[in-house]
Amino acid sequence: MLKLRENNMTKTMSGAKMVVQALIDQGVDTVFGYPGGAVLPIYDEILQQMSIRQFLVRHEQGAVHAAEGYARSTGKPGVVLVTSGPGATNAVTGLTDALMDSIPLVVLTGQVPTFMIGSDAFQEADTVGITRPCTKHNWLVKDTNDLATTLHTAFHVATAGRPGPVLVDIPKDVQFADGIYQGPAKMKSHYQPQVKGDIDAITQLVLAMETAKKPIFYTGGGVVNSGPVASKLLRELVAATNFPITSTLMGLGSYPAKGDNWLGMLGMHGLYEANMAMHDCDLMINIGARFDDRITGRLDAFSPDSIKAHIDIDKSYINKIIRVDIPIVGDVAHVLEDILKVWKARGRKTNSEGVKEWWSEIDAWRKIRCLDYKPGTKTIKPQYALERLEALTKDHDRYITTEVGQHQMWAAQYLGFNDPNRWMTSGGLGTMGYGFPASIGVQVAHPDSLVINVAGEASWLMNMQEMGTAMQYGLPVKQFILNNERLGMVRQWQELLHGERYSQSWSESLPDFVKLAEAFGAKGILCSDPADLDDAIIEMLAYDGPVIFDCLVEKHENCFPMIPSGKAHNEMLLGDFAIKGAIDAAGSVLV
């Protein structure tokens, strides 16, 4: 029974009830999880309320990826509830994935009672120790009176500054014991990241923008994470300056793919014009990207003649990989707002003649048409499959998730994203098995939207058990599997590096995906003929329920264009003709 103290609005309640109340007070309406002995008191409280929906996944890894999909597509933190021991350790991959890609998550784990910690009790693990390297912060709560404050702090830390996953480990006796609950309004945190950029540095950047002959905006996931205002301001700045813009894998959608200034994705499998522009530019404006190795290629040859500016809310990433000339620490939206203010106040100047000539160079690179491919007449080319998927779904209210591999890169190349939060993929960690549970989280958040997971057959099988989740909750997610019966990216690297010796990269025993779908109670579709592809996709879209679409594609198609490992941006492979010997010994260690 709750006791209310009118003077300070505090409540006395059990730790388990505190958890549920804190989630409600934080505006949480969705939790992904899996019950177990150490969290039964919390699950009992969840059963007795109507504000929060708990989605029972089939594996704790699936719970975290589903929460990532929910968070990435909504901008709100995803919430996970799992038990101690294996429940917590199964969440580690998802936590690391979220940390690498800056996804806000609050993961709640059960723990053995405080008096049994360290005794090797049943389903005990040092969860805080295990997850310290793969969370933004974590806590072990030993006193019920500290629980509410810790939970509210966890949400603040997960969402403030550079977003990321946090974990709260809650022993079972803390869940049973009574304590004083305080709402989030009474919570104060010392964690207050810098959001406003240094105005002198911003002015320095504007001065560089006024004179640059070959400028480029290089954008990343930080734009998406900053929120819709950041994307709006970015679009305004691009339109006003007429500078070209490219993006990392995680930043797709922050500037529209149909925009006039869009160069496409850059990086290892980025577009030729984007990578050549990055190499030859004289002013690079990095907005919310990490300078990771899939983007930079060979560090000493990365955009060698440019002035480099870097806008990032995480100070630790400034000058971590690439030395920059104009560092700006702050939230993307705040910094872009100030850039526009200063630039407008100084007269909206750019080197228009220089920029015009720069666009002429870029247009020449565009004429290379790096995404062209030789169509198949008897077999479906994966590029063609995604071209048709784009054509038939682009006018829908659409969200796309992917697994990891060749299909992921083809999806980034051939699908167009005109808004942020519409593209969910595993960038930094490259987690196979991510896409299916992520699509479930997206569909939960957007029940009336079209959610498609573009997958490879091998990656999809890693978390195929979540078909049970999709069916249980009536989530009409579409699983669009590009089935080449290969670990496609592994096979491609073996062709490049190991003399076409395909060690363990052929999927020699695959299920009948149509029968598998039917076994779960879903719809299965098989397509192997290019002439039938459109009708099959339309059939998938028309079905009001989960679909597994088995699209049999060319088995040994390689993903191009490509920057070979250890090479510069201007040393791209544009087709199979140049693949042999393209990567030297130094580059092979970077794969």
C-alpha cells in the first residue's frame, strides 16, 4: 500500500514498484525483455499496471536490438528488462552495438540478493564489471532508497550529450525491500555535457566557408541523434551555401537523398563522386561523424589538402583519429544554429565561382555512374532486387532495417532516405543478427508503417527465433532476404585476399524459408526469376502480417564500388575487372 507524504510528494514503495513507477514517470510506454528469477518482482509489478507494454522476445540479444530499433526510429530511449547471469551476458552484444552507434538505451538487469553477491550463486555474474566497457555508465544498486534517483539519472545519462546505453543492476532483495521514491523532478545530475559551441571557433569556420573553393559537408549519425531540428538546420545551411554534402552509413536521411546537393554515401562502399570529393576538397566540415576506419581509408592520404573542421558533442572524438584545424565541441543543432547566425550576419558570403567549378568536377565524377551493373536475365542481381524494392516502396511510410554484410551496403547504395530516423543498421560494431529484432522494435514504435528488414540469409538466421515475437504481437514486419547461399562479404574478402579459397563461407544447409515462415504461422514468398520480382514484392506489401521473402540472387556478385583496405579515397575499385591483387599485405590486416 502506497503512503503519500503531502509535504514533499515522496512515496514509500517496494523497489520493484519503484522501477515501474520510474519508467512511467520517464514517459516509457514500451519495454523489451525476458523474465527470470532475479526480475520476477518487477515482472509482477508490470502485470499490475496498464501504462507500460512489455514485449516478450525470444532471446535477450533480440531484446536489446529491438530497443535499439525503437530508439533509433523514435529518438526516445529504448528500455530493456532482463534477468541476471545469462540474461545480462546475452545483452552484451546489443549494449556494445548501441555504444558504438550512440543509441540511447536503459537496460535493467536483475541480480542475486546483495548478501549473495560474490558467492557464485545460481545465475550470478559480475554484470557491472562485464558491461563497464560497453556502456556509457552503469550502476549496481544496493539500497532501495537509492534506486529511484539512480533510475532517473540513468535516463538522463543515456540521452544527454552523446547518447548511449546505460545499465542498472538491481539485486533481488532491493526489489522486495521498501524505500522512499522520488520523482524525476527532484533529480539533479552533475552530468551536464556542453551543448553550445565556442563562438570563436564557429566564426573561424564561417571565415573558411566564405573563401573555400572546394568545400564539402561530411555528416554522420550525430546529426540524427541531435534530433529533427538538426536535420532541418543542416538542410537550410546546404541550400543557402550550395555546398555538396555526403554522409556516413549512420547519417543517411539527415539530408534527403533526392536533394540537389546530395553526393550519396561515402566510405569503403560509398559512391565514387562522394569519395573523390572528400579526397580533393579544400574544406571538410565534419558534422557528427567519428572519422572511423571504414570512412577514412589510409589515414595519411585522407583528404590531404583540406582544412578540416569537426563538430561533435563528444570531446573525446575531437583529434582522436584525424587532426583537425577547427574543433567545435557542442550539440549539432546548437552549433548549426550559430553557424547560420554568424554566416548570415557576415553577409551570406561564399566563393561562388570556386564552388561552381567544384560542382563541374563533381558532375564529371557522377558521369562515371559507379552504381551501374550488368543486369541478369536468368538470375536476380541483388542490386536489381533493391532497385525494385525502392521503386515499389518509396512512396510508402517506410522504415528500413538491415543485417550486416553485402546486402547492407547495397541497401545503403540503392535505397533512398529523405528523412532521419528511417534507416536502422549496425554501423560501428557490424552486428550480424541486428536487423530482424531491430525491425520488431521499429514496428512496435510505428504500428501503421511499412517496416522492411533487408537481410542476408546467414545474418538473418542468427536471430530467426524472433519470428515468434512478431507473430505473438501481430507485427507485420517484412523480412526481405537476399539469399546467395553465401556469407557474402566474407566470401568477397576471401576472393580479394585469399586466392578464392572459400573457407566456411558457403551456407551448405539452409532451411526452406517458405516452409519456415509457415511453421511460425507467417507468409513465405520465394522468388528466383527477375521477371517475377515486382509481382512478388507487391504480394509481400499487400499481406497484412509478417512475411519472409526469400529472394534468390546471384551467388558470387561482389559489392562495388569499393575502397580497398589500406588505400586512399581516390583509389577505388569500380568493378570485378580490377579485383585481383587490389589489397596489399598492409591493407589485409585492416579488413
